[in-house]
Amino acid sequence: MTMKTIILKRLLVVTLIVLTQACAVVLPTETNNPVKHPFKPGEGAVVVSITSNSAQLNYVSKITLEQVLPPNYASGAKKATPTQYYLNDIKNINRDTSFLAGNLPAGEYKLVALQAPVGAPGTVSYSLRNFNTSIVGNIVVKPNQISDLGRVVLTAINLNAGIGRSKQYLDNAELIKKYLPEWTAIETYTVDSGWLEPRKDIDIAEGFATIYPIGMNAITDLEAGYVAGASRMGTMHVRTPKGFWKTVVQAPDFLPIRSIALHPDDNVRFIVGAESAKLFKINKEFEFIEIDTGNLVNGTILFIDQDKQTKRWYLGVRQEARSADDKPPTLAVYYSDDLESGDWTALIEASVAWSAWSGETYAWVWPRSNGLGFASTETSSVHCFDYVSQAWTQYPIPNDQRLIGLTGGANDSIGVLAGKSGGFAGVFANTYYTTNCGESWVQTYSPYKVKASAPLMLADGTVLEKGGVFRDGGIYASKTPWEKEGWQKILDDSVLAESIYLTEKGDLIMISNGQWGWEAIRGSSDGGKTWTIEKSSYSQKMQDAIDGKKQN
């Protein structure tokens, strides 16, 4: 089966999921924000938070509700068309969770569409319809009351789109208190659940999303060969040295964990970082305890490390531009002698803003044996910071090329993908690696003429390179990567979009990133020659149940 056939098949599956039954085209009516506008006569409000467990959807920006008319309801001699209303996002809580609300006339409603931004800000949103919303049921709005629907979860269930009501977050009282303190008028209204029926036993979206990993990231070496990672729903997983994954803890409010580190205190298991400069300790009882981050800038914490000698902490923080007046997005490293209530000072910073001239720009921060590494498209240089000397080493990418991709390998080696072009540079890109932080570079000559990924060096000096933009997808390996001969194909599979991590133990972990609707985590202990699926978001038992229902 060709890649084109797979893509078309996948698109067909998605199309069958999202298309709704034919109905009259109705322009939804915008609703007033209940935080700012009191009810009109006969109105009530609907409030709901939605968490999306999908890289294809991200946070939901609009919900379309449609009136449910009584059977055979007619207006005069003509059958009436139900009115549709928008609930709008009034607070984007994080990357995956939004809070939506609106005032609308009392009555019964059903969920008919969801919208989410696609791509860069300002692009057109798309609607997802017929998400099997019968599982969540209909909604009732009462005059002068607030219908609090709690949390709704969207997730892929194998190749199917799933929607469900949260069993953990039945209302949004805490979320409103935390993120919308200005809504003082809510205390004067009656607030109850707006669902017409109790939550159904077949509502499995939340449970499936928290157990089966989607969006696994923050892969971090722990101790004794153990490795940690976290999925989009804030579920933390730990891998044993033998390649078995165990779900260990769930972050509050499905907060996406973006970085993980060990803590020297015996009473603390881990430190985890998230969006909005949120930092947590996870204690021995696996409780999340939020840390006061002092004067740390607001952003997503993507990197956590500590100098074991000086006990100084280092955080990598990505800041996004929230408005046209903000400075462009950046990735920066900050340091502080104290993790809690820290006085954070910028160590290095680079822009990651999109450019009309050169396209995407990137920056990377990663741990090294005695410090940290930092690199960016903006400078096209590799920077290595030594914790002991507190000094930087900096060398440019060869031939003043633009840095496009980077991997940190064994023994502090670094692999880069670089080219002169501004857009997709694979046709014109080159690959290099260095073992001395860029003081000298070795160019690699794998069979891939179109370069699309940075090379990765293993502990024995073998260099791996994945590719296959147009054909011959897979991974090649060589112990003499500076030569055109000697390369061997060790994996004949399309893995270009997958992420590969090298552990301190020497194992390789490859994550599919949900490119075909479900996620697979594979492991290799022989340098990538053989791979085993260690964990997956695909449930055969669930698929058998789905297929059985379709046949019936």
C-alpha cells in the first residue's frame, strides 16, 4: 500500500466520522458572554470546559448548539428549522483545554458541531460534526439559571472520534474561581448540571484518553535505566529497563506535562513543568504540589535540570506572543539558586517567530553530561554551557547554513540538519554531526539524497539517519557515516514523522506522534535493528467491540 493510498484511506475515515446528516443550512446565532452580560428575559446560560486529546484538534474555540424541537413541531404550514447558537471560548486554559459559555433562550439543545483553530493564528477554523454526541446526551437551559456541563473530553479511540463527559470534573466551579474571578455575578444565580440525562456507562472517552497515551513527550532519563514520559492528558508514564510502561500519575485538570526531572529531596519523586510557568512537585504519595515560581516569565516550561554540585536550577521556557504588542515568541534558559520562589535570570534566549522570508524558526535546549546545550535557527550556532566553569562554548553551523533540525546523541554528540533554503530545505539540506560542540563537524552521506532529519550517534559510534520523503522510507545506519559506502538499512518502514529518543542506557524509543490517528511507542535495545511495540493508544479489545456493534 502506497503512502498516498494510506493518506486517502485515512482522509476517508475522518470524512466518514465528521460529516453530519444532510440538513438545512442555518447560520448560528452568536451568544452573549455571561461573564459580561446579564440575562435577557427567558434566558439562561451554558458553561462548559473541553479538553482535546488530539494534536489534530487542539483547543476548541466554538461549540454549536441546536434547539431540539418537539416532534412534528411546525410554524404555520411550514416545518420549522431549529435555531443554532454558538458558545464561544472565553478563556483558553492551556494548549488543550478551553472554557466556553453563552447566554441563550431556555429550552432543550443538542451538540451539533465543534470548531478549532488550524495552523497559525488567523487561519480558518473547521467544524467536526456527528461526533456521536448521543453518548453525552442533550442539554437543558432554564431561565435565570446556569447550566454547568462540567468537562467534556474529545479523543481518538483507535481510528474513531470519541466524545464523552468527564467523571472527574462534573462541574467548572474550581475552574471559574481560578481563571474567571471577575465573574462575581455567578454567585447570584442557581447553578446546576445542564445535562438532560445521567452520564452513561458507555461513555468511555475520558478513561480511554487517560490510560492510552497520545502525544507522548518529555522523554526523560531517570535512574537505573528507568525513563519517564507524559501524554497530552497529563498522564505520566514510566518505562522499566526491560521496556514495560506503567501509568503512574495523572496531572490535575488534565494539565499537559511538558518537562520532567528528578528532585534531590528523598520525599519528592519528580519535578514537572507545564504551560503558564506552572511547576509541580510530585511527592511520594504521587500528589501534585504546585511550586511558587517567583519571578519566572509566563510561558511553557520545556526543560528542567539541576547542577548537582552547585544545586542551581535551570529552566527552558518558551514564551508565545499573546497579542500584536507582545515581543515575538522566544525560547530562553533561566537559572536560579532556588527552585521555589526563585529569582530567575536569563542565561540565553532566541527567537522562534515565524518569518515570511525564511518560514519556521526553531530553538532547542537539551541536557549534556556536564551542563546543557542550546541552539537556534536565529543564530545557526551551537552553544554548550558548562555548569562547573559557568562558561559557554559556541561554534557555527558549517558554511553559514540555516539550522533546521537537531538531535542530542550519545557522549554529548550533536547531529544537525542544515541548509540554505528558507522553506522545505530537504532537497538542498545537508547533515552533520559533532562530538566537540561544533568545533569540528563531520558531514554524513547516507543514501537519502533528500535530507529531512538530523543524524543520531549511538554510544558505539554508529550514526543513524531516518528519511524517505518520496520513497525508501526507513532508517539507515553506518559506522563510517562520512563515506557513501557502508550504510545499511536497518528499518524498512515509514518513520519520517516519528520521534526517536536515545536513553542513557542505550535503548532507542520511537514515538509515532499519532500520525495515523493512533499512537505507538516502540523500543529497540540493539541500535535500531529490531523494534518492539511497547505501548500503544490502539486497543484491539475496544476495536473488536466497535466492529461488533457495526455488524449488529
